[in-house]
Amino acid sequence: MRNFLGKAGIAIIIILLLITVVFLQRNLDYKAEARRGFGKNIIYLPNAEYAKYLTVGYDNILADYLYLWSIQFFYEKTDKERFSIIENVFNIITHLDPDYIEAYRIGAIMMIKDVYKLHGDPEGLKMAFRLLNKGITNNPESWALPFEAATAAHFDLKDKKLANKYYQMAIESPTIPDKTRRRI
């Protein structure tokens, strides 16, 4: 009996030590990941075309959800890496709902203000103009998107010729309010 308890006691001690080692290792791995920042921006977003299939006809609902999520995600974080997905996120949103004018505008503003100005990455301006041009193509009657592009071209690119082109597009839009047309 004594020999059995000795063997059982040793087995229990070994099991407890293994559990302790596994717990400590997981805790150390978690802390190391937190220090490196590994995994905090790992998210999976499908291609815009696949996202449309996933919605099963509820494109606008997913577009609204992604829009709200994107605002929270991009303004809550402080690291530069999060902007590696910003163009894909807004491409998905605007693919799901091509008439979502605010998604084009806010996406472009975020690309210009955060990616270009805050982090000094000139790719932010290119992304913003790609998004705005996509919006202008999808919504030719909108005056707000060419106006947003004109403002970015004028103040951020310092390209008056390009700004005038976009201002002209905004002025020629049938939906522009008279007060705004007179001020441009």
C-alpha cells in the first residue's frame, strides 16, 4: 500500500508540475505577444466580391456595420500598421453599397488625415483619390464627392489644375445647392 501511495503521489506531483509549466508558458507567451503587438491587427476581410456573396442579399446592413466598425477601429488604435487594410475595408463597404456617399467621403478623409498627414505616407493621398474617383463613377449626380476631391487636390496636393477639374464637376452636378454653387 505504501509503495502504491508513493507512486500515486509522484504521479500527482508530476501532473501538477506539468499543469503549472503549461500555465506559466501560456502566460509568458501572452505577455510576449502583447509586448510585440503581435496579433492585434490580424483580421480577415474577404475580397469585396466574396463579401457580396456572404451577405445573402443584405448588402446594406453589412456595409453599415463595416462602416461603423471601421470608424471605431481606425480611430481607437494608434499604430501605423492598421492602415494597411484601410483601402480594402472601404472598398468592401462601397462595393456592398455603391450609393453610400458618406463612406467614400469619410474613408477619403481618414486616408488623407491619418495615413498621409499623421503618418507621412503619401500612399494615403493616392488611396483617397482612388476611393473618391470610385465614388464619382458610381454616383455621377453627387456634388459632394467631386467637391471633396477638389478640396483634397487644392489643399493637400497643391494642384490647382486638378482642383479646378473637380470643382467644375461639382458645379455641374444637378444636385448641388445654389448657395454652394455660388460659393465655389
